Amino acid sequence: MTVLGTHAIAELDYQGVVDPERAALISIVGAFADFPYTSFAALLDKVQKLIHFQPLSELTNDPDEWQLQDTLTGGQSVWQSKRWPDAWTYDPTFAVYFLLSGHNGGPTGPFNTVPALS
């Protein structure tokens, strides 16, 4: 057992966490414990993004990354990112998008720009 695993078990015991949550958390911490320490912060950053359905790299204006959702808007053309479900655009060139959650202002802006494909 690693130091991290021992710590996790002690904390779960202290908090009275029981299965199946306990087993899942021990499994997750065990996977992290096997990862090289020098890359731990980068790994955590990626895991956090993936858990929150966020992309690991910038969105692009590749049409294959966007799904037309016009049935949601009564026929008005609006696209949702397949890689980041929170990202939407009215722009048929996919050059700008907004986050539905409003983290960047919502559908009225401010808008994020998308790097063009090379």
C-alpha cells in the first residue's frame, strides 16, 4: 500500500465512508498513486477537465466538431460542440462560440474565438 493509499483509507474510515463509494474512491486513489509524482498535477488537471465534460485542447472550427441543434430553436441554426457540450455557436463558420453556462457571458457575449484549422 502506498502512502497516498494509506492516507485515503484512514480519511475514509474517519469520515465513515462505506461501500460502494469507499471502494470506488480507493480504486481511483490507487490509480493516481501508481502515476509518477512529477506528472501528478498535470494528470489531475486533465482528469478534472474530463469529469466536467471539457476538452483537453482548444475547440476548432472543424465542422465535424459541431452538431446542428436547430430542433431546439424552432429552426434557427445553432450548433453545439461535440467536444464541450457547454459550448454553442450561431456562427456557421464556427469562428466564435459562447458557453451556455454563462462563464463567459452567455449567448449575447462575450464570445470566445476558435483557432482556424490549418
